[in-house]
Amino acid sequence: MHSHDSELARERLFSVYGADGFDKGRGKFGIRANYAKLTAVGLGFCSYDCPVVVTYPEANFVRQFFSIEGRASFTTSDRSTSIGAWTPIVDGKSRLRLEFGEGYRQLVLRIDTLALERTIKALAGDASDKRLELSECDPNPSSMSFVRRQVFHLAEELEAFADQYSPLARAELERELVVRFLLAHEHNFSDLLRREPRGAGRNAVERIEAFIEANWSRPIDLEEIAGIANVSVRTVFREFARAGKGSPAQFAKRVRLQRAGELLRSPSDGTTVTAVAFRCGFQNIGRFAADYLRLHGELPSETLKRAQSR
């Protein structure tokens, strides 16, 4: 949305973003806003030319704000603070009031609470009915610098390629961000994550590798691969590292690069490098080309060109 019509902005903020209150301050109104919803993750951008106040009701997701330019603040039932490079987690259990200054720009990350809980239980190997409780204290700056870069990278990727992403590519983007988000914040599962996971052995790695090879076109599901090996996700990661395989995601990337090579060597009408990359779960075309070159010894465009010339 790009508009100078405050009533249109109000309607869109209510219908798309779920707001229930909107007031503009003095000055010429202008808004630029965009919102992308994957499955459990939503990412929004907004920019205001004049001061604006927006309120939201309780929600079943958590938020985190990342300022780009200007001044703003948020208020919940528990706190009121300015929005900096990042905020603490903003829980959806209470109402939210946002006050934006003139010329303010930001990204806001939304993640469904139940999706976070499913993922952390898989990571921790917890099968109890324990509920996830996220801490709203200030997060670790080193971890959050990484999360901020990942959020901004996601925004750039969605802006450039959202319409071309396959379901696999979208799911891989989402999984990576959810895991990174959970590792960057404190919660009532944090102590479990810091404990040494129990061992599993080489058989667990082999079973997971066979599963990934047979299901390469499906997103990596942390709960599923842990269930295959009957261990926690952390144990899976440790056993892969011990075996020199990196991680399940890295192994899946190698398998998908191999499948990409097969698709490029046997192209159909209209085959492109970009289409093959997205079909195989790669979001960044430049990184895909670099990874493909390391594995196959040539660029994907060269593989395709040679196949088409036959």
C-alpha cells in the first residue's frame, strides 16, 4: 500500500494488519506498507510521513519490531519503551499501542505462538504438555544482530522473488528464521537447550539421510526427522556434526543441488535457472549459483546452456 488517504490506510490497517485503532497527527499524511504471510511467519514493513498512533487487540502471535529510521515507541500492559534496532519480544497476550514519529520506518516480525512451541519442543526433545513461555527481557545483542540481518534479508528476498517461491522455498525460509528466533531469546526451555543431548549413533544419521534423499522436495520438518531417529532434534544436530555432515539442512542442500543438476541437464521447454533453484528450495539465486559451482564445477547456467545445445 502506498497512499496519502488516511481513511484507506485505516481500512487496510484494520483488515490486513488486525489493528483496532488508528489516529494520525499533524502534517501531511502518507503511508507505505507491505505485508507478507508465509505460514507461521508474517513480515511487515511500514513508513509514515506524519505522526501516527495505531492500536492492536490481543493476538495469538508474538511480535518483534526492527527500526530502520526515525523514532517510535510501543506500550503494552507490562511496559512502555522506545523501538530501537530491535525490541524485546512483544507478547500478544495484551493490547498493544504503537506511536510512530514523523518519517518513521520499520520492519515487524510476527510468529505464531503455537508454531514456536512446536519447534522448541522438537529442539528440546520435550513430549510433555509444558507450554512455551517467552521472556520479554532484553535479548542478547550478539544473537539479535544476527536475527536482524536475517529478517532484513528475508524482506529483500520476498520483495524480489515472493511470487516465484515454491512452497519448499517458503517453508525453508520460515523454518530457519523460527529456529534462529528461538535460539536468540530466553524462555522456559532455554535450560534444556543448554544441556548436553544424549547420544544416538551412526544409525540415526543414516536413517535421516535416507529419509531426506527420498523426500528431498519436502521442507525439513524438525519434529519428523527427530521422530524417525527417535531422538531430540538437538541430538540429531550433534550426531550430524560428529559424522562430519554439518546438519540435516546442509545435507538436504547437497541433495537438492544434485537434483538441480539433474533438472538442468534434462531441461524441458521454458526451463530456467531461477525456476529450478526455487523448485529445489533455494531462495537466493546468487548463493545457489555459488553452491552449485562448488559441487558441480560449473555454473548452473553453463549446465543448462550445454543441455539446450544438444
